Amino acid sequence: MGALPEISKDGVRRHIALVIKGLTDLRHDGRFHEPNLDGTAGDYVSFNNWEWPQGVGLYGIARLWQHTGDEEAKKLLENWYDAQLSAGLPSLNVNTTAPMLALSILWSETGDPRWESSLAKWAEQLMAEMPRTRCGGFQHNVSDKINDNELWDDTLFMVALFLANYGRAADRPELCDEACLQFLLHTHYLSERETGLWFHGWTFDGHHNFARARWARGNSWISAGLLDFLETADLTPSLERYFGWVLRSQMEALLDYQCSSGAWRTLVDDETSYEEISATAAFGYAFLKGARLGYGDERWERAGRLALQAVIDNIEEDGTVANVSYGTRMGHTLQFYRDIPIHPTAYGQSMSLLCLVEALQH
């Protein structure tokens, strides 16, 4: 792929500020109409809304604060959660759990009692009421759809990371154990042993992986999520070795599919699908972090730096991260994934932020 680009820390910091501005400026433009099951309007774009894209965005800001001590990032988190909790929380499902991850980080780092009761109540309700498939895996129900008997790889990032982080901080090992169970079950049904890549989903109605789509963003939920799970959870040595191998087998496969631009395509192994930046950013984060933590070698570092440059190349002057695919339901054909439209999103901003923040440590 040629020589590695030179990227300065000052340049990375400047792009971090741009991406945060782009995230907080996001507003729903009416292009997509996706009403929720309870009749409320679905807004998966605007920053000031409690949903999964915003939750992932908040996680990126929380990681920035953790790694750099950026007080503006902390203030942004506190103001967002103050406003949302005062307005009242939506019904619990997989995707509305996502904002709880950054809140658990905020609470674990500060001990601020403002956040504790909301976290505890959400975790208890999740354990008691979240619908499960027959194997015990969390059924991927979301605000606008019930996905009966289905497991999705998104669930691990949206729910299991929260359980692991909050469980550790609150000294509740049963929550950490549940997070571990979910990673084990999803690995069993979604990881492709022949390649190490992951399929988007599994259904117990017919026992199949739908289109067998090796969807890039779904795979990136796993690579980034596994690394953060390994870093957060207090695993036994055997489980740490197991999940380390699951991570390596996926990441080694991904190396073969990185494009000359440094990006990955929205279907990892499909050259007819478009290059997609949210997945590229999360892969870049995982390769850089994996190399730093000793899971991979200099090839991982190189892949991560190339992905970082691809992300920077797609940050526009107003801070918007371009070439991000919109929210993606379960596809029954590969063409479904090729046809997902491009649209700025909070998770595109956040995954880019994660990649940029990790780059500061290299």
C-alpha cells in the first residue's frame, strides 16, 4: 500500500475537535421517517436524542475524556445526561441501552451520585426483562421493531459492554458474567470458523445466518467491542485466551480486505460494495489498540495508521464524517447491504473519534 502517511499529534487533535463539532451539530433532516413502536418519532441522527447512534457517539466522547482529561468533553457528557434524565428515559431495548455505556464510564470515573440510580435501575430491568432467544442470548429488539428469535452482532456493543463496565465499577460480578455469556453465545452463532469474520445475524426460525453477510460495520462492532471487553472485564485466564483468539482470527482476516485507500468496504469481502468509513474507523481503532496492547504485530499498526488516514480524508470542513452508511437492518440478500444509503450519523462521528483518540497514544 506504499509508504505510511505522516500524521502529527496536533493534526489529530484538530480533527478530534472538528469531529466533536460535527457530532453535536447533527440534526434530523427529514430524509428518513422511522416511527417507533410506541408511536413516537424515531430520530437516529440528531445528537440530542436517546438512541443507539447517540449512545455510541457519547462513548467516543467518554473515551476522549478518559484518555486526555479533556474537561470540555466531560462537561458535554454531564450536560447531555442531565437534560436527558430530566426529560425521562425511553423504554428499554437493545438500542436504548447504548447510552448507558458512556454514563457508566462517567459514574465510574467520578463517583457522582447523580447517575447511580439510573444505572442500577436500567441494569436490573435489563437482566429481568430483556427478551432472550432460546439459547439465552439477548433478542435484538429495537425501538421500531421486534426481531423475534434473532441474534445480531450489534447487541454486544450496545448491551454487553455496558454490563461489563457497569458491573465492574459497581462490584456486581453477575453483570460481568452475563456480559461474558453474551459474548460466548454470539461468538458461537455469528462467527464464521472458516474465515474468522462475523455474519450480521442469526435466526432460530430456520436456523440460518440470513444472507451470510460479512457486513463491515457489524464486524467492526465486534473488533472494537472485543478489545474493549478484554480491557474492561475481569476474565479468567482461559476466557481471556479464548476471546483473544477470536479477536486475532477476525483481525488477521480483515488485513486481507483493506483497500488501497486504507478503508474497508461495507461488505468486507465484496469488491462491488462501496467503501464505508464508520467501519473503517472502528477497524482502525481496533488495529491500533490491538497492536498497542500486544494482540497484534507491526502489520496491525500499519493497517491502523492507513485506516486513520482514510478517516481523516473523509472529515469535512464542518466536522461531518462523510461516506458513512445509514442504520442497517437485517438483510436477506447481499444487494440489500450494497443499497444502504450514505448519511452522516452519530456513530460515524464516534467511531472516527475513537480512532483519532487511540492515535494520540501512538
